[in-house]
Amino acid sequence: MSELLPCPCVILNEPQLAENIGAVARVMANFGLSDLRLVRPRDGWPQERAWASASGADWPLNDAKVFERLEDAVAGLNLLYATTARPRETRLPILTPREAAAELNAAAHQGLNTGLLFGGERAGLETQDIALAQAIVTIPIDPKFRSLNLAQAVALTAYEWRMTMADQPREAFRANEDPPADQAELIGFYEHLEKELDASGFFYPPEKRPSMVRNLRVIFARSRLTLQEVRTLRGVITALTKGRGRVLARLAAERAAKEQGSQ
Amino acid sequence: MSELLPCPCVILNEPQLAENIGAVARVMANFGLSDLRLVRPRDGWPQERAWASASGADWPLNDAKVFERLEDAVAGLNLLYATTARPRETRLPILTPREAAAELNAAAHQGLNTGLLFGGERAGLETQDIALAQAIVTIPIDPKFRSLNLAQAVALTAYEWRMTMADQPREAFRANEDPPADQAELIGFYEHLEKELDASGFFYPPEKRPSMVRNLRVIFARSRLTLQEVRTLRGVITALTKGRGRVLARLAAERAAKEQGSQ
């Protein structure tokens, strides 16, 4: 259902490099956006290099709309956010991409048309362009190195938009995982291990046995073992101890043979 | 003060294009990261094209460390997160970049060394590489278009890291816990266990050895072992196998006695 929400459009104002327009299309597709609008792309439109750098995310490019004036590109939008690294002296609210995404999500749920505006690679957005927006989005970048690639800026805001959509259905991630083993299976494994460690003299001194047992159990409890993993670990215990068993059997056989010989 | 926190390092495993390595350096600089580690870069290192595409973010490239083995690149880390679009069938926790960043921030406040691991452009990470990590980071990408650029993946996780610095520091919620063992200690334990299991014939049939090793490692990776726990588990291995050693010694002594007797 949230998939049916109207998504924000992405408006690039005077973008310069076709490669960057392609990279923008790619990240839009990564995060489920498709409505791309170009205002006065420097080298004209279409540009083959954009498709080449979109890695197959062709649809935002195929459907891209080109405008002469920013005002026309944003005409149908109810809410426009301008992304800029350097908020100029406009008296607009300044939001993080996360805050902006939350507001865009709320607006989309009201059926509003929304857009994210980005400036060209070199000059960014002019104050007059920013003044068309309802708020400024500023990415929390290190002031020591502010040169953020255009497609990266789009990616971060598009990612935050998508995060607002993804808030609920996370359990789908783990649906096909095996369930954790139940406690009886776990305890069976613990006792198997502890029995073998008792036989080997591991728990020494004896009064420390309870805390040593506890510490070992916690290691495996934290790991949230599946039943299959419990079986694997029991196989490990058997493998590590069976050499001993084999040798014991050989020893017993040799002794029996010796005794028979000495009769 | 939070600027003095140890930042996560970025490990690129078998990166292909030098341009992408440069783009990664650029986004690292954007979000305040600087420790870049390269494992078997396809075209060798250094590569001029990396510097050309870093747009002036030279310092992560100048200081980049190159490794032959992933194990060596991650040796000193206490916490390693593997970013992959396709979580394979490892039983590791799957986190969003945001959740991972929160955990990295908490770990940094405990003075731990942390790292973010990324696979190469084409193949991504192999399951055996992922098995070295304590958790998987998956970017919530549109399943209809999963081809995320490497530098974009780094940008999103680095951005989330930086967002945690903008919030106030979460109190170190595990303050009195021992720190996790580092990867070198972990790998030493894995190899100890695997050597003993090799000796016991556990890995059968031989062609299944790699996946069996992986599954075992993941069990312990999930557990986030402390150094003390690693030592305990190595003691467990020794205890389980030494019975065998003791019995062998006894057998050898008996045989020697028998041979002496028959002289």
C-alpha cells in the first residue's frame, strides 16, 4: 500500500555532466523514485552518456522532462525542498534529510505532490531558486570537505525517503531463516559438552565449575543457535573426542590380545 | 569531543575500478572518515585514476593500506560489519545502515576499533568473507533495481555514522563488559578448531569443508566473543582433544615397555 504513495520528484537545476544525470537516475531507481525533471541541462538533452552511466536504470531518463524555467518544472508541486550544502540567508527552515523525508512522507499520505530540488555541480542553487522552496535540506557534511557529488546528495535524500517507507516490514528479512533451537535442544547440547569436559578434567578447580558452566552456556546463548547448528556443534564435540574413543578401543584390544597371549 | 572518537575504517574487498576507489575516498571525506583499506585491488595500487576521481579528498588515498588477505585487513578490529545487498544464508543479524551506525557509535564510545566491509563492484562479498563479520548491513534498496554503486553504499553508511555524531553520544550501554576480541584473536581460534576438526576427519565429504567452516565461524561471530571467551573456547578444544593425547602417550609407553620386555 505504501508503494502506491506518490513519490517525490527530483529536479536538477542546470546540471552539467550527463554522467551525473545518469548516476542520479540510478540512485533514484535504487530507492524507488522515477520522476526526473531537468532544468536547462548544460549540454542539452538527451545525452547518450547519461544512459551509459545509469547502469540500466533507464526509465527515469526515458521519461525525464526538460524545462527552460525552474518555475515551470515545479509548477504542479505542493511541497518543494531545496537541497544545498550552504544554506544562504533565506529565512527558511533548515532540515536534515531525515527530517525532510518524514515531512515528505506525511505530505504524500495527504496526496500532495512533492519535489526535491538540487543545483548544478559547480554553482549549486542560487538564492532565488532556493526561495521557491518551502524548506532547505542540508546534508550533515564534514565542514573540512564539503565537495559532495550530485548523485550522492540525491542518493542520501532518496534513501531517507525510502527509510520512511520501510519502517514496518523488516521481519520479511528473516522470514526464511531457520527458527532458533528450543531450550530442550540447547540444554541437551550444553549437557553433552559439559559431560565431555567433566571427563577431560576441564572444570578445575571443582568449586569453579558452576561459573565456568554458566560462562560457556552464555557464549552459545548469545549466538541464538538453530537446531541445525546445535546438531553441528554436537558433531564437533564428537569429532574432537572420538579420536580418544578410537584410541581407547585400540588400547583395550591390545590389552586383551596381550592378556590372551600371557594365558 | 565526539570528533575524537575512533571512526570506523572502510575495507574494500577486491575493488575493481580505481575511479570507484576515488569516489569512496571522496564520500569518506564528506562524512569524516579517513582509514581506507584495500584488499587485492584488481588493477593494483596506487592508481592515478583514483586520485583524479576523489575531487581533492586525497588523504584517504595517500594513507590507504593494501592487503593480500581480508583476514589481515580486519585483524585489529573489534567489530566488523559487512555491507551486502543480498544477505546470503549466513545466520548473522541483519541491520539497516542506521542500526549499524548506532552500534558503531556505541562501540566507538567504548574505544573499540570498528570497520565497514564492502565487496567488489561485480561480485559483492563471498559468504566466507561475510562470515568474518559480526553483522550484515543491508541498505533498504528497491528490489526492482538493486544495482547500487559502491561509493553510494559507502556514502549511505558513512552518512548514518555521521548522523549519530550529530545526536548526543548514547551512553555506552555495555560499559562494564569486556571488549570483543579482535579479528586476529578470533581467526586464531577458528583455525585452531578447524585444525583439530581436520585431524578428526570431521569435514566430510571434503568438498563441503568450505561451507562447513563458514557455518561454524558464523556461530561464533554472532556471539561477539571477548578475548577471555576465546581463551576459554580454546581451552575447551584442548580439553576435548587432550584425552586423546594422554591416551596416546599411555599407549606409546605401554608399547615401549612391551618392546623392552620382548628384547
